[in-house]
Amino acid sequence: MVLDEATVIPGPGAPTSFLTLILAEGWGASQVEALAPLGARARTCRDAEELMSRLGDPVPRLVIVEARLIDPHRLNDHLEGLHGQRAPAILVLAPDSKCCEVSDRSPANVADVLPWPCPPEMLAHAARRALRERRHVEARRRDEARLSRARRMARFASWEWSLETNEFFCDPELLAIFDAKKVDCRAQVEELLSKVHPSDVARVSSAWNGRRPHQLEYRVVVGSSNRPRILQQEAELAQDAANGEVRLMGVVQDITPLKEAEKKVSRLAYFDSLTGLPNRAFLQEHLLRVIANSRRHRNRFALMGIDLDLFKRINDTMGHAAGDLLLKEVANRIGQAVRQADAALALGSSTVDLANPPGDGNVVARIGGDEFIVVLNHLRSADDAAVVARRIADSLALGMNLDGTDVFIGCSIGIALFPDNGATPGALLKHADAAMYHAKDQGRNRFQFFEDSMNQQAVRRLALELGIRNSLANEEFKVHYQPKVRLDSGRTIGVEALLRWPTPEGLIAPNEFIPVAEDTGLIVPLGEWVLSTACRQAKKWLDGGWALPVAVNVSGRQFREPNLAAVVGRILEETGLPAQLLEIEITEGVIMQDSAAGIQTLLDLKKLGVQISLDDFGTGYSSLSYLSRFPIDSLKVDRSFVDGLGSGSTAEGITAAIVALARTLSLNVIAEGVETQEQIEFLLQVGCPDCQGWAYCPAVSPEKIEPIYAAKTATKQRRTG
């Protein structure tokens, strides 16, 4: 099924809108919405014929098609026939298993081949990249047009050489170009030849002395700088109509500025303007050469994908100017780590000869915001790549000074080997990317070689991401509630809201889908939904006569959102829940990632009147100084300590110390994950007032909480009556 025509209005600050034509089955509103921030005005076509008929004016800047619905070659030929150089960018969608095959046989004008179904973020990223590359191509064509006009308008120096009298004549402009003196006749040619670059003398002398028509470029060395100038010379035979004299007549132009301009245009097309590193276009061509060379000589090489850990935090807290400085320093350090004495690409150098690229050298490229690629040639073993990866990671972990501020940032590195992990640029890049994500999942600031199982993980990760989006849109998630219990009486004093994801295949554990939601940013709308759902439920209980406080966990990504307090305040107002019945749970590690901003966020939340609880206490930074500075109401003893209670382990001493610390600081304290009677008895002994865990009740649906709360309340009333 294909959507009817849809129009997306770009938001404030969006770039100039552009028309997008789409031909893909299963296309949905989420994909259209993902293109909206780019300024897209999306038009979905029902079939290939409708798509072809709507490719006229206005010219779309992007066409997105599913490969099995229309042949990319047919579409490309049609677009070039209609619009020539104004033809739009093309994104091709193909089943994951067919992506490499489609990519290999797609025309050059296809910007990218994406797996279908495609996550909206991946689609938006590919669209943004395709449009950016299209702008670069357009800029290059405009520069080439300007160069062509300049060539036509330039003044030429001229000369004549009589084949009968051997007399040579030239105008003053020619002498100026050669920085030569005027001499008589044949000697003038020798004077000019003396200025030609030694490597070009034989070729120029042969053309001149041969007295035949010619067209050639050559260099001359003039002036004190000894810097060669590039000349273009053309000559043809002409016969004087009056006396029949045959002459060789020629023109010379100094095209050095044109060549330098062409070189700059080439750098714009093949090099990143911020770091001076090769870009994606250069990398694609380079990989084709390296693969061909490695096949011919049966060599191995490694492709390393490098992604900076937590780079977004630098941009958000210090600004994009600081982020640019960081990227430049990162580029420099990666280059130093991989540079070899015999073959290296000079970072930021303006002397790279695109006609003779460093095909046998190690190349560092920047292909995205904080994405870098390293190509390591002529590996003796995989250990060589591991040594370089470790060197890169260690170099970036040393910290950097940005305008007087010390910044520490790590990186995650994925490594794919040729031919072991792929035989095409697309396969190698894809597998290095999968290995890099695996490194991030393992804790960041590390490297990982690609393994076949990572493809399965990548597919699972993509399925989870799509599932989260669909379930969030269809409100298929559930919120269960685990009672918080007063240890001495067993009375329920509150609940913690816990997210559950039921699917037809079974319940998906939070520790599997929450990290995916964090990495993709879906945790922000998902967390807001949980908060709203929990507050509505607590208000429902309140209206029924039960003032039951509800605790909601806030993830690190949510906590770093600048409008968190405003979101909480809005939800409290919408649901009508009194602020004192809402408790926000945050881990200490999240707060300490940016303590100054963390304190301000906590203060803003406290102004609303909500309670603040420090979750998983004792497993992170655990500093008395921040406990005294942060507006915290409660500490939660982490379940890793509770598990050790009753066994005589050090966990007992730590738990007793946390309870004593909370009492000293006048903070509430609650133990989580309580499951045995031994744990309950120890907690009572050290004076821990509250707990939650399976020993009392697991997380249950809201309907099951009500009888539990009513029963415990009635029991308490009988005991005190």
C-alpha cells in the first residue's frame, strides 16, 4: 500500500524547501516526518508510470525509489534526458540482502542504496548526505562554468614563425609571460626554450622545431620564486594570401590561475573543508583502487570505522565552534597514529595530487559529523590493525584543551578486513559500522573486529528500533507498578513505575530495548509517555481516595534535555497530579556527567515540588560532596549490595554505611531488589525503613496494585486501632 499525496510543512529555521518524489511500498508517515526538518515537500507516487510523469517542473531535488518497483538505470536515463545536469539525487531502497548487489550495478548518479524497510533516522541521514553532495556537485559545475568563461575572456600572447625565411616574431605579452628579452629571429626560440621546465624541454622543442601544428601544455620556470607556471600553447599552419608565404602561427596563454582554481574545485569535491581530510567521495574512489590492487597482489587491508563517544555532549554544552576545534584535533591525532614514514597522507595539505592519489598509502577520511575512516594497507596480520586501533584510542583518550577547557572524549572503533569481511566498499563500510556499534554496546572507548554474528545483531537492533517506533505510536507499551513497602509494617507507601513491552513473540526485556531507545533518541518520547501514563494513574488513585506516590525513572538522555523540568511541569498540570506525589529517580552517574547542568536541572525540578531520588546508589561516583550540594530527598541502595545481605560479605558493611549516611544527612533510604527473609531481617537490623522487591510483590498492572494497597492499609488500621 502506498500513501496518497502528502505535504509536510517545514518547521522554523528549516532550509529552503525541496520537492521529494517517493515510490516505495510500505512508505509511512514516520518516513515523511523524518524528511520534514530538511524542508521536504513529499509527494508519494502510486506506481512507476506516475513517478515518471511527475518528474518535470518543478524539478525535484531528491527521488526515493524501491529497486524492485523501478530499475534505477531506467530512472536515471529518464532524469538525465529531462533535466541534464539539473537531474535530482536518487536514493534507492532495496532488501538488506540485496543492498550490495544493487549498489554494485547502480548508475553513478545514485547517491546511496539503503536497506528497506529503512529506519526514518537512517533515511533522513542519507537524504541529508545526498543533498549535501548534490550541492557540492552543483557548486563544482558552477565553478567549472566560471572557469570556461574566464578562458574565453583571457588575453592570449601570439607568435609567428616563417617556414621560408626562418624569421620568428612574437608580441610583447609573450616575452612577459616567459620573462625573456627580445633577441633576433631564430635566437628568440632558443631564449624561450631556455625558460621551459627541464622535464618538458624535449617535448616543447620537438613541437616547435618540427614546424608542425600542435597543442600542448608545459611548464616554464620564471622569476625569482622558481615556481613553475603552466602554459597552454596551440599552433597551426597558415599561408599568406598575398605572397603565398607559409607560416606556423601560435598562441600561448598562462593558465596557472585556471589550474590552481581547478585544483581548489577538486579539493572541494574530494576533501573535507573543516579538517582537510579526504571525504566520502575520495574514500569511495580510493577503496576501489585499493581493492583492485589488493586482489592483484593478494594483499589484505583493514578498514576502520571510528565514531567519537559522546561528541554531541560537547556540541550541546560548549557550542559548535568548540566542536569544530575538537574535530580538527581528533583528525590530527588519528593522522599521527596511522601515519607511516614511507606512505602518508598529509593532513590538510594543499599539495595532494588528485591525478596521482596515495593509492598505496594509509588514508584517513572524515565521512560525517564525528565519523572517521582509516584504510590500512599491506597488513601482515590482523594484529597490525589492532595495534593501530589501540594507538588511536589511547591518543584520543589523553584529553584536549578547547579554549582553556580540558575535554576528555573517547572513541569506538570497528574493524573490517579485506577480503575476510567483504569484497566491496559498501560491504566493508557496513561491516566496520556494525563492529563499531558492537564496540559501543560493550562499553565504548574500545575497538572490535567484525564477526558474522554482528550482522544478526544489527538486524535485531534495527527490528527493535522499528518495533519501538511502532509500539510507541500505537501505545502498545505497558506501565507496571512495583510497591514500595515500609519494612516494619508491610504497608505500601508508594510505587515505582516500570516500563514493559509485550509483543506477539513475548515480553522483551528492558535491558534489551532501553539501550536501543537511548542510542536512537527514542527514549525521550518514550520516557515522556511513561511519565504521563504514571501521573495519570496516580491521579486516578488519588481521586479514588488513595494518595499513592509514584516514582518514575529518568534516563541519561532525558535528563540532559534542557526542557526536562518544563516537560514534567506540563504533565503535572495536564494530569492534575499534586507535585509531591511524583518522585523522579535518577542515577548518580547521569548527574555527574555534567554536574553544573545537573544541579540546575535538579533545582528546576525541586521548584515544581517533586521528590528527587538517587537510584543505584553506591555503584557510581558516590561522593559526600555532591550529596551535600544536590537537592536529593532519597537514596536507593542498589540491588547488587542487597543481593549480598545475609552472606557475611562486604555488601553488608556497605549497606549499613549507606543507611547510616542517609540518616546523618536526613535523607530517606530504600533498598531495592529485596527477595529473601534474611535480607529483610538485616535491613531492619541496620535501620533501613523501606524496601521494594519480589519478597513483597513484583511489578504488576495498575489494577492489581489497588487491592494490594487496600489490604495493606486495612491491616495497618487494624494494628493501630
